Amino acid sequence: MNKRFEQNIGDGIVLETKNLGKQVSSPEGRLTILDDVTIQVTAGESIALVGPSGAGKTTLLALLAGLDRPTTGSVRLCGEDLTSMDEDGRAQVRGRHVGFVFQSFHLVSSLTALENVMLPLELAGDSSSGAAARAKEALVSVGLERRTTHYPKQLSGGEKQRVAIARAFVSGPSILFADEPTGNLDTASGDRVTDLLFSMNEQSNTTLVLVTHDRELAKRCDRIIELDAGRML
């Protein structure tokens, strides 16, 4: 077992589900996407969600982050019961505690790299000068101090994902959710992005939960949770 994981077991649970389930309607009737998923994740831990396409990984990530509501069971994030909240309440919890990195980057094309990283800070009420200073520090931390005024169309795929990582970490989240963060990158860029994620996970003690098809990437995590047909193996 990873020594850092052993140390963090006593740090407290930041994410917990009990008997989590998700069903949707289909022409064939009720379709079960997730069934009876119970997990606990501790502070600073890194978790990989793996499994074949259609196993329920992205659905589980959405439920863990409060982007969707379960049909059954509960989700607690940083001590708060997401299941009992409406969308506005869940959004407030995400704003306080959560960062995201997606496969398709989700940068705002009309904003520079610096402005993209500033965005969550400004939405949280930081002054423009304060947000700019913190955003510059975040871009330095991912090696993009020379790209602050560049727009997304002027950046490579790897650079876009590094901007997305800087944006995810700039507000100091308790937990970072990453959905196939290297899926659109070449091997060299993917390796650099992966190294950044784990480095920042360790340095800031931010809990990392990632969805991946890459078994080698999953092995770098403290723990692997494997899903198949909506159930944990």
C-alpha cells in the first residue's frame, strides 16, 4: 500500500457513498446504470475509476461531484449531503470544494490562458487584481508562464490541458475530479499532464478521483475501483 495513503487514512473521509444507484427510462423499460455502489475516499487519496465502456464510470463521477442526482442511495462530499440539495445547493458545494479536469479541456475560446484560470476566482468574488496574481502563480506551477496572453486556439492540446489543470487547482479545491484527462493527448503530452496531476495532488493534499481507460495511469493511484455493468467488482 502507498505510504502516503496509509498516513491519510486517519485524516478523515472527504467523499462517501452508500448504496448509490442510478436508473433511467428507456424504450425497453427501466435501465440500471449504477447499482449499490458504496465507497469511502480519504483526504489526499488518489482513486482511479476503471472499467469497459458503458460500465458507469462517468455516471458515477457525475454523481460524486453533484452534477447529477442518484435514484437511490446517498453522496456526502466534504461532510455535506449532496443528495438532499437542489442544483443551486450542489453548485455552491462544488464552488467551495471541487475542481474539474475534462478530456475536452472546456476552456473559453474568447479568453486568454490567464483569464481562463482567473474565471473560477472571479466567480467566487475575488478582485480582478487578486485573481490575476493567483492565476499567474498557477500558470507558473504548470510551466506556462510564457503563455498567459495566448488564447486556446494558439495552444497545443497538452498546453490546453495544463491550463485546465491550473484552473482546477487555482482555488485550492479539497477534491479534484478528472474525466479521461489524457484522452485527447499524445503520449508525451499525456505523460506530462499525468505527472502534473499527481504532483499537485501530493503537494496540496488534494484528493484526486479520475476516470480512465489507461491501466498504467490507474496503477499510479492509491486505489483502483473497477466497475462492470454498473456494479463494483
